[in-house]
Amino acid sequence: MDVRPSPRRHGRSVVAALALGATAVLALAGCSSPGGSGGTEEQTLTVWFPGTNPDEQKLVNDTLVPRFEEETGAQVEVTFVDWGDISTKLNSAFAAGTAPDVFGHGPAAAADFVANDRILNLDDDVANLSDDDREDLAAALPGGQVDGSQYLIPLSLQGYLVMYDAEAFAAAGLDPDDPPSTWEEIRDAAETLTERDGSGAITRSGLLLPSQALARQQSFLTLLAGEGGTLLDEAGSEATFASDEGVDALDFFAGLYSGDDAVSTGLGEDYLNAPAAQQPLVLGTAAMTVQSSSGMEKILEAAPDKDLRVMPALAFGDNDPAAFGGAGPGLMINSDTDHADLAWEFITYMLSPDVGTEYTEGIGAVPVRASAAESDYAKNSPVISMFLSQTDRFVANPNVVGWTQVRDALDSSIEQALNGTPARDALESAATETDEILEANG
């Protein structure tokens, strides 16, 4: 893929290090000091965060940003934009020349911004972090790279693991202290855990995987990676998911919902985003569900009397365990900003150990730093500690130009397979469309 280099930053000055109070302890080179040349006292930084999470808005607006402003003397104007509108509003803002200095998005969007020269290359900035910082962030940084160069700095990690009802396991004669470690074993357990009424209709699903739009593509990737398969080739130019591994993964997914031995009900329903009190594990309408870390935390709050636990990532057979996940949403710097130094200063503030942990704890997400495993946040949360222990097993969607189009094409074909189309036919159709999209964007 041909990626054009980003423009040089405006007014860039170099200093040896920056200390942002007691909380921001990243050693940096390439940032303006608050009181030196290019100082920040009179600068105003515009920042857009994706999403409208009330907890995140309160934390950022009432605590984190005021602290940054006090430490730097700068002003920060923060806007939260609904996920469904963020891409459209950013495109309009870029066209009008009013795009923010810093903006957030999911990692999968980075390649398109790079291809259109919208964001700055951050390789030099990352290289100037200390060796300890880069090692601490090793699980997160690759998710913000395009063609090996850093463009997005993740603020959290994300992923999906299986949460299960230990009491349901015990009642069904299964050992909750020795849960399944492969997808074959989890399928067997799901058959034992599934309950039906007199007509044969499922009243408690043994296992639920997200099967609604877009989330089903992430479920497929979890299964595909567990089979040892991949979505694209190493060059990111050709689909590889229409493989035997892909067919087996999709057949497994579809088989959960179909046939006399189905173990799941509610195909296409969005249980992931249901209120915590309405989650299948809370209601007892499922014994195992795939969930995000934040979803699990909310479920535990809603059902404090239930014995709910988290499994590590799973595999098929002797393959390496894997699950969808990796870098979560992160921040990028507008290539046309006049405040590149201040923008990087803000990002590193958000990334610093104390602030980063405070931010992820506030939104129930997984911290980007490995060292966060020693924080009270992780130690006091079996969910977060499990997710942190699995970061090397998370597999992300690829950062290639045109990925969102590829994802949508694959998602549509997965939907067809879940509703009866043979898995190989569905995947081969999606692969043909994928190759055309990648070639057009190459």
C-alpha cells in the first residue's frame, strides 16, 4: 500500500524532557516546555473524543482536562461526538478547515486518515519515549500503526472474553474451577448448560456470541484466530479468510444457533449493549456469554450475588489461544494543526501511568500499560486483571486503507452464513469483494 508521508509539524521546538506534575512522568523529547519557547500559556487546543459515555465526559471535563490546563497554562476545548457521527463530522470539518487539533477514533480508521494526509506521523515522538515507556506500552502501540509507522496513540485496550455463571456450571455437573480451554470443550459444555421448555425452545442459552451487525465480524475473527487463520495476507492486499480455517470457524459460529443441537437463541439480538440488569447472565437466560471488559464490570455491579467468572482466551485444538481485541480508541494529531507540540503534550499526559489508569478505571476499560497490572484498579478487579493477562492473545482488525468497506462486506456475508448460506460460499463472495476494495485503495 502506498502511504504518503505526513507534512512536517508547524513551529516544532526541541527540549530534553517534560514533566507534567506528579501524574505525567513520561520522559519526552520533541515537546515544547510550558514556560519556554513556544510556551503553551496562550494556546487553545481543540480536542474531539469519540462517544458520549457520561462517565467519560464527566471525568475528562471535570478532572483530567482542568488538571492539564493548570499544569500547562493552556486552554483545552473538548467536544464529545457520537460514534455514529464522528467520521462524517470529521470529514466535514476537514473539508471546511475547522478540524480539531487532536481527535479520537478507532484504530481501524487510521489508515484512511493517513492515505488522505489528515494526521501526523508520530514515529519520532514515540522513539523519544524512554525504553521503559515503550516496553510498558508494547501491547498497545502496534494497534495505532499503519505500514509500521505510528499515527494513533491508543488510550485503552479492548477485547472480548467469555464470562460464565459458576453456579450454573456446578448445577449442571461441570467444574466451575476447571472451565473449558478450547472451543470444542466450550461447545460440549454449552450443550450441557442449554435448557429448553416442553416445546424444545431454548430458555437458557448455553453460550452466546455477539451476532448483531459489525459485532458478528469480531466474533468471527475470534473464532478464525482460534483456528489459526487470518483475515488478510501479510501485505494487507489480499483476503485470506475464505480458507479452511475460516470455513470451520464460520460453521462453528452458525452451528451455535441452528439445528436440533443449537445452544444459542436470539440470533442478531444486541445483548452486548443491553442495560446491565437486562444482560442474559444477570437474567439467567444464558450460562456463558462473550463480553467486553466494561460490559463485564457492569454485569458484576448489577448482579453482586452471582458467582460470575472470566475465562482466558480459547483455541480450537492445539492452536494458540486468541480473541478479538487489541488497541482501543486512541488519539491522532491533525496534520494542519498549529499546536503540534501542545497536542503531543496532551496525548502524553493522557498516556502517563497515573492519568492513564485513572482514565481507564473511570470508563471501565483495560489500561494500555502492562505495569497497570500492579495498580489497585487491576488488583481489585478480576475482570481487568484477566484481560491484562491476555493482551498478547488479542488479535485486532487490520489497519489498511478501505478496511471499513472490507469489514462491512465481510459482516454482510457472515450474516448470510448465520442464516443458512453455506459458509464457504459466503466467505468466497466476501473475499472477492474484499480483493476488489483493497486493489481500488492500494
